[in-house]
Amino acid sequence: MRRDILELDTSISRSMEPLRLSLEDVEALRVLLAGGSVVDWHKAAFADLASVDRLLRLHLMDPDDPQDQARLRYLFDEAASYVEEYLQLRIPPKLREVEDVRDIFLWASNAQGFRRTQVLSCMILKLMHVLQHLEAADLRQHLSISDQELQDAAHALVANAADRMRRSGVPLVAFHGNRKSRMSVISKLLSKRDDVAARIFDKLRYRVIVPQETDVVAALSWLVREVFPYNQIIPGQSRNNLLDPRALADALTPEEREQLQALVDDPVRADTPTNEFSGRNYRMINFVTDIPIALPPDKLPDQDPLLLGRTVYVTVEFQLVDEQTAKDNEEGDNAHSKYKRRQFERVRDRLTRGQYLR
């Protein structure tokens, strides 16, 4: 059985102001829906320092904190050194000696300026992203904190966000959370071709139900603005057959649409496959992301926090669906009992016949 850890039934509210998506919002949602990676971007979409600061705060980095400023500078210097030493590219003094590292985010977003500055800034941002992820994983290996404690911290963060989401006026029917039981994890491992525990991403998962399909975008955009940084979405783990991402461009101004990266060739499609054990008509948005968790000073290893930072990540799954679709997903071939039966048969066949059948 699964163990429920969050059961927040909400009163439907429509007090939210009309949604205005920015270019950054659209790019973030497209990555979420596609399960893509920001490393494949050729341009960022930060409009101003306020949008940069918002992303940094989602990473639990305070732009006004000297220690976080030093950490950001360290990541920048390491990324720039990689470009210079490994890629053998020259970084102009204006970029290499930038006073405020946050300017790199803006230069990576400016397609109207000097093209070389924009390209190099984007390269450095990608490397900073990779370094932060790599060093957070390294930091986690040095901690005397159990996965259970970190998952509890992640749940506390999401539970707080669920309450704030409701109070912000985002239309909600429910926000549920649970952890997979040991039996469920074993079954999932056996039912997958890649039977590696590290790839079972949904040990901690949440389902968000909104009243109408038209409320889906509002809920998704609130999550990427308020709960987790969109660059931490796990590539290749998104499933979407509920929302056509091409419609997101309709919310942009003509100028923003011109800046939008080529949408037609995106790997995001309305028929993105869902879990193989789900019914044919099962519809939802499903994605996996890393949520930053700040470590208290007494839990940090005995070394300079500048080198590995003060943050680790906990992987969490989110599912989002509207109320009518959620009901349809529990009927006929889509019913959860039939999903579990199909999974059970796969597990039984694999254990008795010793091969993975599809």
C-alpha cells in the first residue's frame, strides 16, 4: 500500500489575476513538458535582474548574501576556466572580469547585442548549471543525513508550497502527496527493463488536480515560479498528452514570439507516450524535478562551503491533471486496478520465465 503524506483538499478559487506568461515562463514550461534540458538551449530568456534573482532564490541562493555571491562567483570562475582551458576559447575581458555575475544571465538572453558575448555567456551558464548539479551530488555523499531526513525536508517544502498555492488564488481541486511503499518500489523495479533503484524517481510524488483544462497552465507556471527551478527538471522523464505546448506561444507578444526558439521542431508532442502499463486513453502531465534543500550549518561537512555549496537536491515527481480527466482516468481500461494488474503480470512473467517481455 502507498502511504499518504499530504492530503490537501482545497476550495476552488478564482481570485487569481489574469495570467500573463513571459518568454521565460514559456521556455520553462516547454522544458517541463518535453523533459528537455537547458544545456540544449542556445539562448536564455531573462528579462531583467529581478527574473535572475527569482531563479537564484529558487536555488536557495540569496543575491544579497555575501556567501551566496561568493558561491556564484566560484561557479562562474570554474565554468569560465573550463571554456578557456578545455575548449580553448578566448573570453573577452568584459565577460571574464564581470563585476556582477548576474549580468551573465542577461547577456545570455540578449540576442540583439554582440553575438559572441551572448554565445559565450550561454555556454558559461550551462557549465554553471552542470557544476552546481555535480557538486550538490558530491556534497550529499559527504553528509551524515539519511535519505529519509532529506525527503522529509522536501515534503515540508512542498506542503508549504501547496498551502501558498491555494492562498495565491490558483484554481485547485486537490493537492495530494504520497511515498511509494517498499512493495510498490520492488514491483516497479521488476517491471522495468532498467532495474536500477536510482532510476525509480517517484518515491516522493505529488498530484495536483485543477478544475478545468484551461487551469493547467496557471498551475504549472506557478510551480516553476514558486517551488522549483526549471533548470532542475530531469531530462527524459516528462510525459504529456494533456497540453499542446504550441499553444503557449499565444500568450506572448509579437516581439516575444519572434524571440522564441523554433517551436515546430520541438520534441514535444500532444501524443507523448505515458507509462506502458497505463490505459490507452490515460491523459495527464507527469514530470520529475530536483528540489533544492538547504542544509543547516551543523550538517555541513568540515570544509569550505564555497567549494560544494550549502544545498542538495531531492528528486520529486509531479502529476497534474484537470478534474474531469482525473475521473476519466479511473474508468474502464484506465482504472488503477487494471494498471496494477498489467504491472503484476509483467512482474510474474519476468520472475517465472526469466526474461523481459513487451
